[in-house]
Amino acid sequence: MTDTKPLNIWIVSGEESGDQLGAKLMRALKARLGAERLRFGGVGGHAMEAEGQKSLFPLEDIAVMGIVAVIARLPTVLNRIRLTADAVVAANPDILIIIDSPDFTHRVAKAVRKRAPHIPVVDYVSPSVWAWRPGRAAKMRAYVDHLLALLPFEPDAHKRLGGPPTTYVGHPLIERVKEFRPVEGERDSSKDGPVNLLVLPGSRRSEVSRLLDTFGEALKLLQQRSARTFEVTIPAVPHLVHAIREGTASWSVKPRIVEGEAAKWQAFRSADAALAASGTVTLELGLSGIPMVVAYKVSWIEALILRPLIKAQSIVLTNLVLGENAIPEFIQEDCTPETLAAAVMPLLSDTPERHAQEAALQRLDELMRIGDEMPSERAARIVDEVLEEGRSAFRG
């Protein structure tokens, strides 16, 4: 883009992960278009604030997960949707970028499109239309001009479901893979001595409360049955360290609890296997080449509502990218100490099950490759192209 007119870019995110994505996108846009030309507004957290955005309100106002939690905070969330849409329309930006958190950001985009249809809208992170509520894809065409997808199968999914134009820009983990992938000598599962087992019970309090006891009992069974000793490491997010320490105090296998990203990635580089809650961490483990078993539990009311709606072949991101259920997963009533221990056991030694997972995980790099660009750079390029299309239409 060669136009020198200042650009007013509004970015609306709804939780911490979106704040991190937004900050990287802001840096990439400044590098591409010139920081002096850009003005940012919208909703974000500390990372986006550090890049020059003043958020309309704290992310904590809307960063809620789970049906029960959303219902409890519904008046606040609805107020923030109205406030944000009003602010976007009043600011009349050159573009609106919404990031993840569709229950919040998509409602903002719909309201803006209705009142200010000339403002182009880019959605960064696809809702899980391939997993549940596939009808959302076609409905998005009314208020999303371009979708930036993090997973390589999502453009085809939106094309099949009648969604908006979609470009795979790459997952942000691609930019950081060297931090958590081992170099020679850091990981050797054939060595004598204890197996390094990662345990990842989730990054939300509800996940930890539902999984921690089950994980502890599974480790107890492994300790009783395995011919090899193993050492357990739990990387903990800061706000859950105390809960994890309390919850593991009675475990027969005493874990090493580490804090901070550097310690987490170091644990990844030396880990031989993992027992993990479903989530982005399964993609982190997959890209690091760590064989794993995945588990998940939700409240009974969430299970009652969601089970009939879920259409995906798997809840594990790594399986979805691979296109096969290479990673064993255990959900709700199937998530028991016995089933988890039985599935983890063959991953602790040189077995066909371990070799099969390792072979599958080696395919991830090629499937997620995007070329020479970094994901944030590719996302910035698409945003620039949408901006230019909007300006060309205005000049025409």
C-alpha cells in the first residue's frame, strides 16, 4: 500500500490468547505499513497495550469460559458488546479486526456491519465450525470479509460449509517452535534412568479441578505397573500454581512443578511422553514430537448440551491437523485413572504404540508449513490487501 493517509485500525480481542495474537499482528502491521502511519483502537490486554492500543475496558470483563460462567456474567458481556460496537462506529476505522472469542467479537462485528457496512471486517481465528454448529460458517459471510485461519484444514472446511473467503496464515506456534523442540542430546527416550513424563492438567481452574485427581490416580497405577521409574513435571500457569500444589500434595508420585514459559519449554525439550488436557497444548506437544495421551472433562450440563452438537472426529487439535486419530483421547466417563494409565503405559518404553505416534507427529511440520513468511507477517499482508481493496472500492 502506497497511500500515505494515516490508518485507523481497530482490533477487538476477547481473552489472553487473542491479546497475544493481536500484539504480534500489530507489530507485523507496523513493520509492513510504517508505525508512524498507524493508529490503533479497540479491546485488548497488556500485550496489545504495549504495542500502542488503549483498550476500551479490561479484558477481564469479558474473558469468561464455560456455559455456566458466561450466563453468570451475561449482563456485563452484553453491555461490553454494545459499548464496543458504539465505539467502533463512532471511530469509523479503516478496518475492524476481530480475534477469536466469537461469542463476544462476532456480536460486535454483526452490530458494526448493520450500522456501518462500509467498514471492512477481518476475523483472525476461525470458530470451530468444523467441530460443532457448522451453520455458523455461512452466516459469517454477512459480516466477515476475510477470515484468517490458524489451522491448515480450515479454508477447505469454510469453502465446503459456505463460509467467508479464508486464508491459512499459520499457527503462531510456528514462530516459536525452536523454543520447545529439542536439540540433539536433550531428549533420548531409549536412555537408562527415569522416563520424563509431562503432566498438563489445563490452563483454566475448571479444567484443573476436574482432571487433577484423575491424573494423580492414573500416575499411581503407572507407578505400580511400570517396570521403569518416571519423573513427573507439571508446567503451571501463575494463577494456578497454588491450586496445583495443593491438589498434588497427596499424590504418590511427587511432581516437579515449574513456573514461567522458559521452564515450560525446557520441560518440553526433555520430555519423553505426556498426559495432557485437550487444548492448544496438544499442538505444542505434537510440534515438539512428544507422544501423548489426551483427556478432558466438562460439567454435566455442558456435556448434556454439547455432546449432540459436536461433529468433529476428534477434540485433539493434533489429530485434526493430521487427519487421523493418532493420539488417544478420553472424554467424560471414558476419562478414568484406569484408561489413562493403560494408554500412557506403552508410551514409556520402546513400543509399536510409541513408534506410531512419533511417525505421525513427524508429518505435522509439512502439514502446517506456510513458506518463508511468519504467521503474523502473512496475517498482516492479508489485512493490507483487504485495506487496499476497500480503498480501491472507495476510489472507484
